[in-house]
Amino acid sequence: MKELSELKDYSIKTYEEAIQVIEEVGFLPLARLVPEFPALNTITAPESWHSDTEFDPWIWRTRFAVEGVAGYGKFIKKKSVLISRDLLPFFKAVLGSYEKVEERYQKGNVSREALTLYRTISEQGVIDTRELRTLAGLREKEHKKVFDNALLELQGTMDIVISGIKEKTNAEGEKNGWSSTSFETYDSWSSKNKVEVVAVEKGKAREYLLNHFQCVASENAVKKLKKILGE
């Protein structure tokens, strides 16, 4: 395994540089999640965030998903992460399931609300949070926590991904208020973006990922990643 001194100390300014980092390390949390391992907010300047410029990583995060550069979602410990196209199928094999959501629901492994959201997202193709809450019958304020938990549940098993954002506009088509996150099923997003389908069982996928990380991460980072991927 590489010594930490041999590992790259990333510092980037542009979207194109961020793409290079994602493709090299394969896994990039938005905020620090793994010790001695890059995160988008540790390799960019704090003043760039929410600057509403081309150098704003907050804007990049959904651009990666829209342009098919990386899978994006709260896949790990309910935290937002980016996963390269190359590693995405292997993470899916480790975190997800080859059983359909409906089958897992019948076995009691998926909540009723998560099943409802998944069916709605599947039917709509791409749908933003506001419309999803309405169509799923979870629009009322008291349903917000249930809705949020169901979204986290589906992202944690990589059944859905964040595919972009939808701007809130007024009747004149002008931006008006907060934008809304859009979701899509993993299968739809990966097919649309021509992500390779890899048939690999969970143990082999985990081994493949750890072999990769041993080449790009420190020993402490790999220890944490082992736990994340399920020892």
C-alpha cells in the first residue's frame, strides 16, 4: 500500500479538474467522510462555494449527474457522495440488491413509503422533490420526515440517484425561490448514461473496490472504507 506521502494532495479550482479527481479516486464525498481521503469541500477553496460562478462546487455537484460524469446521491451513511462511472456498478453490487424493490418489500425489507416513491419515480422517469411528494400523497407537513426517510432508504440501496435540479419559476418563467432536487431510478440513469452493467456478486465487488482504494488511499482511509463497504 502507498505511504500517505506518496498520495496526491488534491487542490482544484475548475469543474474539469474535479472530473479528473473523481475518475482517479473513484469516490468523492461532498464533505469529509473518510480520514486522509479527498472530499469535494476539502480540495476546493471555501470562498468558491455558493459563489454562483463557474468555480462553484455547489453547482458542479448536480452537473456531474446531469452530464453522466458520476453517480450522485446519499449512498453512504446518509451523506452525499459522487461515484465514478467505473466504480458505480461495483458500489451498486455492494450496497444494493439484485432483487427488485417489490420483491424486497414483500419480504419486509423495504418500507411501504419507499415502495410508493420508487414506483412513482419509475413511472415519471425524472421527477423533482415537490412533485414527488404530491404524487406520493406525502405533501402534508407531518409527512415530511417519512418522505425524507424513504428517499434516504432508496438512496442507501442505490435504487435511486439524484439526477439534477429543477428551478422553481413563477408564471413568467423567472426563477423564483429554492430549486428542487430531481430523482431518477439507478437503472434509468445508468442506462441513459451508458454505465457498464457488471454482473458481480457482493463479495467480489467489495474485493475489487478495496483493491482499487489500496492504490489511491492511505492505510487509515482504507480501514474506514472497509467498514463503509461492510467488513
